[in-house]
Amino acid sequence: MTPTPRSINLLLEARWIATAEQDEVLKNHAIAIDNGKILAILPIAEARERYLPREKTQLDEHILIPGLINLHTHAAMNLLRGIADDLPLMEWLQKHIWPAEGALVSSAFVLDGTRLACHEMLRGGITCFNDMYFFPEAAAQAASEFGMRAMLGMTTLEFPTNYASDAEDYLRKGLAARDSTSDPHIHFALAPHAPYTVSDHSFAHIATLAEQLNLPIHCHIHETRAEIEQSLAEHGARPLARLHRLGLIDPGFIGVHAVHLTDAEIDLLAEQNASIAHCPTSNLKLGSGIARIADLLAAGVNVGLGTDGAASNNRLDLFQEMRLAALLAKGHGENASLLPATQILRMATLNGARALGLEHVTGSLATGKAADIVAVALGDIDSQPCYDPLSHLIYVAGREQVSHVWVDGMCRIYNKTAQFPHAISLEAGLALWQNRAQVCARGHETS
């Protein structure tokens, strides 16, 4: 007797599925989804016998992948896109970015900018982002409107900004934002900006809070040689050694950039089970250098991918970061076998989830995990012929080929069209964003 098919919310049938948990790409398989969770991944013929979906989407020329995870960004800085290009990091920050932020940043600015960033990220297959910026309660509102997952940093600096007056004020306001946020998709991390902007006293306090509250620590580290030289002059130690002495380097630590590392520092990160957010485009655009990603991975360090903000990258595009990370590692190491496509996909998905402590929820396609799924179309003439869909994903496809995006089984992008039933009208908001961007440009010119 044939069993009665089980009623479910959604069945996705695809030509290929890359789970990020195994190297093999599944062909002609389906993903059964109910109540936002993945019930099963199985051959299409078997899925049609076992399940009776209320909705079915057939993706005959697509590859399904886990939702991409942007392990480091400053989402609201989408409103500062391109205002100060072709400059080294400290000149870019001190003479252009910080003055513009001083003139313009507010809760409304962060809400508008993060909305714009969420739209860009979702259309490019990013379902989760790790943010570091001011007014995290505004960023939380934007991420919730778009149905995205987010880890929002409680940014800490020693100097005053439009958001807070000193390190204690930053932490107090960040913790208040955390306490007032109820969306289960939104999480919080402690986010000391960098070793050159945070004191030993504040770092020690942050380490204590991280242990007490079981929170990750998200911090720029070893981005430039100048940063390391400054640390040696002021603290008698390289930044990573200083942070380790203060108790910050542990499994919850997410170091951003980590461009300039010694062998001993790579070993330390591996021993402490820390994670690194690799942002190749930003590192190149700011002239910071090329990170030793192949060496980090070989040592066992968990490495994810980030875009950084749109002011130092100009795109929140993880397809660009995937391709560039692979090519840089091969060229820098003079070894074409470094960072194969399977490893690059994990860096953009499962590794990012591990860094955020969310690997039990998202980051791969597996039974019981949230249905955070991206469909990438590989059937157009520019993608033909396709001998290896995973190779195509990394070396051929771009974010413009993302056709569908689901978060928790809810379709957020359908056939390249945004679906935001509970969000602001993008059309109505566009005029505001354009006006805000013009204000930013004028503020930059007069700062």
C-alpha cells in the first residue's frame, strides 16, 4: 500500500544542489520544506511521491546553494558609497569617512542606509550579515523589515561620535539595543572597532562581557602594516598579541582582515579556534595587502568571507568576493589547486555561520536546518556549456544570476523581484535614499 503523501509548505526542484556540507553536487534533487525548516533533500521522483506541497518551484537550469553569509560589513555605509575612493586606509578614515559620519550619521541615516544594504544583499543571495556600525537598533529594524538574519555589533570606540560619548556609553547603548530586540533572526556581538581606537581598559571590559553574556567579539585586526607599527610603538606588542594578553582571542573572536600575520600568529588563531573574516576586495582597494588565507585554512583556522562596507568596496557582492578570494590565493601562492570551488562556497556559507555561532541554524543545506536557500540560474547562453556547476558558481556566475532567495522558507526574492510584505515600499523609499545620498555627497564636499 502506497503511503499518503505528506502535506508540506514548499518543494523546490532543481537541476543541481550544493549543500556546502559535502563536495558532491546533487543532480535532479528536491528540497522539502515545512514551517521554515528543511525536511529532506532527495531525488525529485521520490520527493513527488512522498510530499504534497502547497507550493512547488521548479528550477530546471539552476543550482541551489545555502544563503550566503556576509561575515563583515558596515551596512549603513551604503549611503557613503564612493565618496572617497583611491586612498590609503588611515587617510580615507581620518580625512574623509570620519568627518562625513560626524556631519551625517543619525538613527535615520542608519535605518535608510541599512535598508538599502539589505535590498542589495538579498538580491545578491546574502541572507545573513555581520554588521559593525552605530545605532544598532535602527539596523535591527531594517534587517527585520527585510526578513534577514543579522549579527549586529555593539560598536565601541574611545572618542565621541553622534552615537555615543565614550567607550562606556557605546557599550551601554549597545546592550540596551540588544535587550530591546525580540526578532529571533537578530543577534548581537561585541564590536570593538580596532586596536588603534580602543584602550586596554575597554578591551578588558569587553572580554569580561563576552564571557558573561556568551557573545562573539567582532574586531578589525592587522589590516595594515602601519597599524602593527603603531601598536609596537605604543604597547610594545603586535595587535594580536595585545588582544590575546587581554583575553579576547578565543572561539568567539572574529578577526576582520588579518592581512599581515606571522606564522606564530596563524598558529595562535588556530590554537584558540578563532575565526577570520576575509574581505579581499576592500583589502585591495585600500592598498592594505593580500591576506595569507591558504595558510590560515591549512592551519585549521575558520575563515569566512565579508564585503566590508560599500565605502571601501562599493559593492556588497559575495559572488565577487568568492571569485576574488579563489584567484588571489592561487596567484599569491603560485598554486592553482589552492582554494577549490567547494572550499570557497563553504567560506561564503558554513564557515561564516560557524564564526557567528549559527552553524546549527544556517550555513548549509541539511535536514533540520532553516530553509535559507539561494537559486542561481546557470541556463543562459553566457553560462554555456556547463561542465561543472560548482565551478560555474564561483568563476562564471554573478549576483545578477540570483533568481530566488528564501529565508526560513519565506521567499524574499522571487524571479529576481523583491518580495517584502512587511517591509517599507522600496519605490517609496527610493526618493528618500537618493536624497540622503545627495546630502552625503554635499557633506563630503564641505567637510
